Amino acid sequence: MLAEGAYGLRLLTAAGIYALLAIGYQAVFGAAGALSLAQGAFFGFGAYVTGILGARHGVDGAITLVLSALGPMALAAIVAAPVLRLESHYFALATLGIAQLALLAGVNAESLTGGANGLSGVPGLTLFGVDVSRGWPLLAAVWGFAAVAGFLSWSWSKGARGRALALLREDPLAASALGIDTGALRLAAFLFAAGAGGLAGALHAHLLGVVSPEVLEFPVMIACLSMVVIGGRGNPIGAVLGALLLVQLPEFLRGIGPWYMVAYGAALLGVILFAPDGIAGAIARRLPKPMPVLPKPASPPAPRRAGASLSLRGVTKRFGGVIALNDLSLEIAPGALVGVIGPNGSGKTTLINAICGLYRPETGDVHLDGKSTQTRMPHDIALLGVARCFQAPRLLDQATALDNVALAARGSGRAEGLALHVLDRMGASEFALRPCAGLPGGVRRRVEIARALAMSPSLLLLDEPAAGLAPEEQADLAARLGALNAEGLTIVVVEHSVPFLKSLARRLVCLVEGRAVADGPPDEVTRNPLVVDAYLGRNWKRT
């Protein structure tokens, strides 16, 4: 039995502590998709807080547990400003540096931590003066904390926030374009992970009665990461399964003799190979799933915003020695539909990124409805009414078209109904319940535009929306965009297909080397010698 005898209870209690640690780590690694290597440091920090206050000052466990959670959270909040700005392996290395600094502090601050010898005499857990003795009482308390943490993690990462976290994990750039505050989500996940890690460390100190620098060493972090990967990073149940497996399996295998660790490693490797989504993910794939049901279409919750005015004033953007935008000034009136053409490398996509706040101009400014956006973050600009689509549709491939569009309608109170409404407007409602991974390219483009429209924007920026579309698909898309513009929506379309733009836009702007060399009615711009020489080519007049 798992809990047979005092030793079995101790192992099961340790598994509960690691489950709590792993549940916290799932928030930052599983939900937010950031490979933090500081979870072991938060675990050790919490253990030392409890060790110092409990062993030296006799503070009640009700207080030490709270402080052991708040202390790592405070550390996480302090380091979050520089660390959370980093991506991928840079973030991992930065958090690894935090963990190593914590270990050095634990070893060298002898007067506080006991140095290499650590702290002994940590009392058993007491809550409000009541002893929680080792054995069944401590086991119940530990798993009770793990259950609460699991419920909080599950509640936080479901519904609209869950969809936002999924997009943050897969494509932070697309998440920012939808008005999702990616920094706030990552910070919340980082703080939750730190608090759960510190609480787990405190319970670990009460279980063992000693705290040594081992609680800050890298093997703790490796064990936590292994539990989440093997158990499943997307569900608190996965953290529990991973903790039980990694704590209990070595004990089960001891009976086979000196090769038990080889068998243990082989078992873990087998799980990774045959269940890449973890044990919980493998189980979930085999469970019957309810048939999806289409919601009732909902009209927009409020009248569409009036079309925005857009002004670029002397905008310059450089990438090293390359000038992508060169003192560009452009005025776009509310309700206009403007096409932007130009050769590759002329600054067309850079123009869209500058409007959205993804790039900050070295000089000049961008104004939306007369207000500067220079100091605003990309998600703030999106919330002002700026929606954009990318050159290649950036969708959650494993999610349905309906769920992808509902991401942008998350604040409406009836996200799925509004999502179906805009999918229908773009002629893609019949694909609403299909995963985006299997959709044709033209349908994926319509889904992405529908997602942008679900934000109820005042300015829509499209980057090569007709790329890869058949002529009849281009004509249909032009008609739908024209209808949206007729309702007052300001639209800027970057496109290489001049016939598509001539059927749609009333004004063309041609960029060459970051400058607007022509600006006016489509027929006038396409006859401009500078445009013909730099972009259209000498054969244009005969096509």
C-alpha cells in the first residue's frame, strides 16, 4: 500500500509536498509557457523562512506558512521587472542565475542560515497552537494544501483566461495584438508559482525537521520539472501523478536489486517517449469527448466604434544600418480604405508594426484619433481599437475556429455567440467547430480576419490578406472588406496583388526604401513612373 507504515506515510507526505511544488510550477511553465528554473529557489527560500522563524523563534506555523509563501512572492515580484521581459532560453538562464544566487546566499550567510550545516530543530507543524503531528495529520494537511492550490490553478486557467494563456504559450506576438496583457499574465503565473513553491518548502522543513542548502540545489528544480513534464504540464492532476510517480516508483523498484535505478530511468524514458503530453494528457486523449454544439449567433454587443483617424509624422525606424521607414509621414482619415504597395523590403510590414506598437520609431510619432501612441504597449494600442492580421495567419492550430475567434471577444460576456457572428460575416461559419490545423489557407485567413473583427476595432490593419487566394476568393474577400469599410471601419491593406487593391481601395500609397513615393487614386499611382520603375516593372502597362 502507498501509505503502509510510518515510512509509507512519510513518502506519501513528501509526494504531496512535491505535488504542491509542481502545481505552482505548472502555472508558469505549463500555463504561461515560460521555462523558469527558479522554482527550486522559491522552494528553498520558503524552507529557510520556516526554519529560521520556527527553529530559532518558535513562531506558530500559521504565521510561518504565510510568510514562507509571501517571501518568495516578494522575491519574484522584485526580479520580475527585468526577468519577465526575456524570452525562451534567455528567461531560463536568468532564472537559473537567480537560483544560483539563492544557493550562494544559503551557504554563505552562516549567521542567518547556518551555512553548509543548515538549521536543525525545526519543530513539527502547529496551526494556531494546535500540533499537526507527523503521520496521518500532516499527510492530510499537506494534501489539503495541494488540493487548494490545484483548485486555484484550475480556476485561474480555464475559460477565457485559459484561451488567452494558450495563445500566450504558442504565440505571444499574436496575443499582444489581441489586447492580451501578456506581461500581467506571466507575472501572475510567476507569483503563483513562487507562492506555491515557498509553501511547499515550508511544509518540507516541518516534515524533515531540518533545513540545509540541499533545498536550494539544482536537483530540486530538476525533480519539479520532471514531475510536470511526465505527469502533464496542462492540468493539476498531472502534477499530482508526476509527484506520486517520481517519489513512489523508486521505492516500488527497490525489490529488483541493484539495478532498480536503471529500471526507474527506463520507466521515465518510456513515459516521455510514449506519452509526450504526460500521463494526464495521455489519459485525457482516451476519454470520450462531448460533441461540440454551435452557440446561437450574437450580434455585436454595442455599435461598432467610429472609424479611427491615423497619422504618422516623420516616422523613422532603423534595424542596424538598414532604414526600414525613412521620415515617413502619412495621414489617413476616419473611414478610409487605403492600400499600401511596394517592393520587398520597402517597409510595408514595418509600417504596420510601428502603428501597432511592436516597433518603436527612433524619430517621429504615431497618432490615433489625435492621440500619440508612442508610450503605449502593443496590447494597450489594441484595446484602443487597433486590430491587425499577419502575413501568415497566427492561429491556435489545435483549437477550433470558434475558440480562436472567441479569444478576441472574451470581454463581451457572450464570446462564442459573437465569434460565430463574425465568422458568418467572413463566410467561415461552416468551419467554426473544426480545428484550425486542418483548414485550407483561404479559410484560415478568413478566421484570422474574423478574430480581428471580434475586437470591434476602429482601425483594421491587414498584411497581405489576398496572398495564396484564388481570383474568386480574392473577389469575395474584397467584397466583404468593402462592406465593412462602408460601415465606417478604417482599413489599411498591405498587399502585393495590385488588381485586388484596385478593386477595393480608393487610395494607394507606394513605399520605396521606407518613403512614400506616390500617394493617390489607384489609377494615378499605378501610372506613376517611380512606381513603375521601382515596383510594377515595365510590363505593367501591357497587363
